[in-house]
Amino acid sequence: MTILSFDWAFIIEKLIMIAIIVFASLGIALYTTFGERKVAAILQDRPGPSRAGPFGLLQPLADGLKLITKEEIIPSHADKWLFILGPGLAMTASLLTCAVIPWGTAIHVFGRTVELQIADINIGILYVFAVVSMGVYGIMIGGWASNNKFSLLSALRAASQAISYELAMGLALIGLLMTTGSLSLKTIVEAQVAGNWWNVVYQPLGFLIFFICAMAECNRTPFDLPEAENELNFGYHQEYSSMKLGFYLFAEYINMIMSSAIMASMYFGGYDLPFFDESTVAPNIAAMIGVGTLLIKIVLFIFLFMWIRWTIPRFRYDQLMSLGWKTMIPLALFNMLLTGAIILAKL
Amino acid sequence: MQPLTNKAQAVSRKPMTFLERLYLINIIKGMVITFSHMFKKQPTIHYPEQKREFSPVFRGLHVLNRDEEGKERCTACGLCAVACPAEAITMEAAERTEDELHLYREEKYAAKYEINMLRCIFCGLCEEACPKDAIYLSETFAPANYTRKGFIYGKPDLLIPNPKTEAAALAMAKGVEA
């Protein structure tokens, strides 16, 4: 099936993959909002949403319906096009990340080998960093276009926070890249599947820094200064209503899922199920077990995010900056040097 | 000033040690506390399905009582209206005729009996004042209504179902209220 020297089946296969992954991400994000509310409730001795459907399971659908049917308000002094562009950009950037995440090994259908990854590009992690830093534009543009001092302040905060923590994040990652020798997420995961230990064993400090910075990048408490409802009245999405607000909130949850997936892939073996020999079962089933393992790891990470959110209060702005610049970056540099020294000593 | 309780503690101004400045240990301690709350009993009462038990002296909406034969007990003496500190009760008395013997217990009865539930303070003084055991405060509490008029309860709203002719309705009302 080769027309115009294209492998059309390949394009169809990738389109189906993209559709599945995008809709699955949206669905998981929808239920992460529910999970957030339930976890918050249970940690605070409350029952949480329990009215819509059994155990309140239809609550996210009701929330989504509410957001879609609400009145769309664009403030008269707002820059209309940038105001619309903001949430779209935030959403696009957070969804783009999922392109390089390896969801499992290959499965075999209709005589074809389908890689469970949209694109195995050799600069996988660099791509993630590039896309994630684009997500900040969504927040900045939204905050600026709202023409509101609180939104603008919050956008400024978000931008400086993202810049400060992306630095430490990248530096923490260099240690990992030195040990794996590859930027491709697939290669990093395969190395962990083949090796004895997950990367977190070799890079505990690097993982800690990466985790803290990921939390800051996702604007999660204790780093939710851009939202800071008690000082900035909800920050950059204060003027937003209806599904534009929904997009911002959704983008935050998708960011959370994607950073969980990346942390699971890079430090916790990705789709590797420990103490289980994949060769004992059929390859397709083994691949599905791998996907399930990765999803469980993602859910555990998301729970950790929520658990931290409902435990720790928000940082003050100067504390945030001093943590980022005076603690995280030196620590990441130290981690990098330490890794380099150990690699040299081993040679 | 002398300390009023023995709970006062001096604030420590010692500079934090390295471990304390890391915050990680204290963060983990806090997270253990929040995690332990997952296994705590929730005090929530899921309202429409579960109801909190009222205390036996709870004072809810009023009911007008009937005797065992279904006759209204109220004799329109007006003592409840006099006792009412909020002046929520109004009534008009009427004389019982020969063919109303099965309806009213005494020869005088309340032709109109209204309680303004927005004025009522649910003090229960009407219940105490009544010499005929005709008015009681039940365990139902004020429902919502669209108009102020709807809160002026007349005899049809207040009278309990007739034990002779509407025994099933009475049992149901008692079941709900109990």
C-alpha cells in the first residue's frame, strides 16, 4: 500500500495512536480533577463529591458540562485575540508533551508492529523541555491579555518561576543523561528494562530535584504562586470563564499527568514491571502489562502530587526564588559534578 | 503579665540546624499526618439518606392534635396566642353545631388557626400553655417555600391526619417525624 511513496498505513496507525493518546489524556485529566477532590476530601476526613452517579463518579462529566454551557465572557478591555489564544496555547503545549512518551513496547496487529509511542525522536527530552517552556506563554499571554493587574502580576510570577525552575530541572537531568548516554526516552526506558536497577537508584538527588522542579513547573502547591487565590484572586485565569477557564484548569492537570509519565519513564523504569519476566507471556499481553504498569506508576505519582498539595502550604515569593536559585541550582550542579566524578572513577 | 493558662511556650529563636533547614524531614512528618487521616472515621452525615437523631426536646414545626376518635382537640381558648412571644398565632373561634359533633371535641372550636412560621421562634411556649394538649411541636423543621404567604400555615397544614379515616397517612407522618 504505497501511494505517492508514502506508507499510508503508517500514517493511519500514527493518527489512531494520536487520537487514542489525546483522548485518553483528556479522559484521565477529567478524572484527575475528580481524584483531586476525592483525595483532598479523604485527607481532610470528608466524603468528597458523592452525589452524581455511584460514588460521585459522574461528577467530572457534570463539571465539564457546566463549564461548556456557562456564559463566555471576554472583558471589554481585554485583547480579544490574545485572550482566546492563551488557553489554547496552554492546552496545546501540555498535550504536545505526550508525543514522546513511550507507553509500552510494540504490539503486533494485522501483521504490523505498532510502537506504543507516537514519535521516538532522538532528542525526546529536549523536545519535552521545549514544549513545556512554551506552556508558560499560554499563562503569560492569558495574564497579559486579561488587562487586569492581578492577572498580569500572576503571569509575571509564572514566567519567572518557570524560568528559575526549568534551569535546575535541566541541570538535574544532565546527571541522568550522563549515565544513560541518550536523550531518547525509549532508549532510557529500554536501558532500565534491561538493567538491574531503575535510574532513581543511581540518581536519587537528581530525581528529588527533578520532582520538586516538576511540581513548580506544573504550578502545583506549594508552588502555585501564579494562582495564589488569597493574594491574586486566582491569578492569570481570573477573567476567564466557561470552557476557556476549563482549558486552563485542564492544561494544569494534563501537565501533571505528563510530568508524572516523564518521571516514571526516566527514573522509575517506565513500562518495566519489576520481578516479572515479559518473555513468559505473549508479546501483545506483555506490552499491555507494560502499559498498565506505566499507568499505575503515573497514578501513584499523581497521588503523590495531590498528597503534597493537601499537606504543605504555599511558599512566599522570595522563598520560592531563593529555593530555586540558591538551593536547587547549586544542588543540581553538585549532582552533575558528582555523577561526572563517579563515571570518571569507574572508567 | 502572669500567664493565664499553663499552655504558653517560649518561642525558640535558635537558628535552624542544617536538617531543619532542609525542611524535607518536617515535610515528610506532615505528609505522614495527612496520610493517617485517610483511615480516620468521617463524621459526615449523608443528609437525605441518613438523618441525625434529634434530641427528645427538639422543637420543630407545630402540629394540631386530634383525639383517638379523630376529633380536633383545640377549643380556641387563645392561650397559645397569648403565650406566644413572637405573636405568630392568630385564630378565630366558632361554635360547634349539632352535625359537627364528630369533628370537634368541645363545643367551641377554631374555625381559623394560623401560625406564621416566619415570625415563630420555636420556643414551645404555645405547647406549654395549651390546656387541651392540642398543639405540639414536632420534629419536622421548616421547609423552603417560594413566597412569604406560603409560610403562613393554616389548619390544613397543621392538623395531623385523622386516625380513623386516614390511619395510613398518620402512620407515615409519625414514621417520618419519629
